[in-house]
Amino acid sequence: MNEGIGYLTQIEAIHEQTRRASASFLSGSSEQLNLIGISMRALYDISTCARGCPGGDHTSQYLAGRAYNLCSAALSLLRIAYYDEALNEVRSLGELGNLLSLFWTEPDEIDRWRSLSDRERQREFSPAAVRNTLKTRSGNLVMDDYTYRELCELATHVTPQTKPNWHNDFSRPIVGGIPQTDGAQRVLERLASVSAAVAVGYCMQFNVKDLEEQIVATAASVDGIEFR
């Protein structure tokens, strides 16, 4: 009668073993993890008004909360070696980051975004439309076209070539979570880069100078990350 619950208990036990294995596996990535952690702290503080409430309708804070939750979910999935699923969260974070970048580049756009009907908003603020607008207005792309398409194909949309959690050199799809070097590194690189870009943008908007400086300084020690 409780066979299903027993199976779920077994899965959770396996996840706990994988978390322990991943902790050792990720021990050499302290700089990237540190950057993710500082970025998440900034998003949490801003989303919860921990440093004081500026008033208003809190739309920006709610979006910061969504960004924090996406980071947290990606990190949790990384630790149980569900790399495709973690990358799907990173893709969503990049999509949100581009929308926020547009609002920071063109402050009037957030009011237009609020005022449109659902159909109009989905058309005029689709992920592709937002990226194109940022490019024409010299805004900062948190996630570019290439990376967004790559993550769509790899982690979000199924194709005839879809193989689950395939991040190894021996052509072996993985059902469930088994630590894999390539998969872990791919998630860490993407998550560190995107979370830091979103967090530093928020810090600039909300004048959180101490965490902005920490993020920028920490990012300088991580390959492939720079801020304009």
C-alpha cells in the first residue's frame, strides 16, 4: 500500500548520498561557489527589504525574489547531479536577467510591461524581443542569443536527439543523478556568471555598494566573467 512512499524514501536516500559525493566533487570550485553565494545574499537582502524598505509596489523586489529562488533551485539540483534541470533554471534566470536589464536601461519600460494585456506583453516582451531591444539600445545582455538557444536545446525543449543528463565522454545518458565533471562545471560556470550579473545590477539600482564591490572583486578571480 505504501510502496510508492517507500520508493520516494529510497530516492531521497540516494539524493543524500549524491549531495555528499557532490560536496567533495565541487570542493575545487570554491571561487565560483563563493560568487554564487554573495550574489544570492544580495538578491535575498534586496528582495526582502532587509536593508530598509524603499516603498512602492515592490515589483522589483518580487523579481529579485524570483531570481533568488531560481539560483537556489539550480544550486540544489546541481548538488544532486541533475545538471539538465539545473541548467533549465539558469536559462530562466538569464531570461529574467535580460528583462531586468531592459528595465534598468529604459526605466519607462517597466510601466509599459505592467500596462499591456497578457497577449501584448507575451509578444512585445518575449525573450527574443527583449534581447533584440537590448541590442538596439546598447543595453547589457545578461544572456546572449547563443547561450539562450544552447540551453533551450540542451535543458528545456525536447528534440529527437534528447538524452537525459548526458554530460560525459562515454555517450551514456543518465537517469537520475550521478556526479559528472563536465555537467557540474557547465552549471557552475553559467550560474556564477548569470547570478552575478543579475545581482550586481540590483546592487547598483538599490545602492548596495558593499555587496556590489564584493561581487565585482570576486568575479575578477573567476575566469570568463566581467562587468561593463
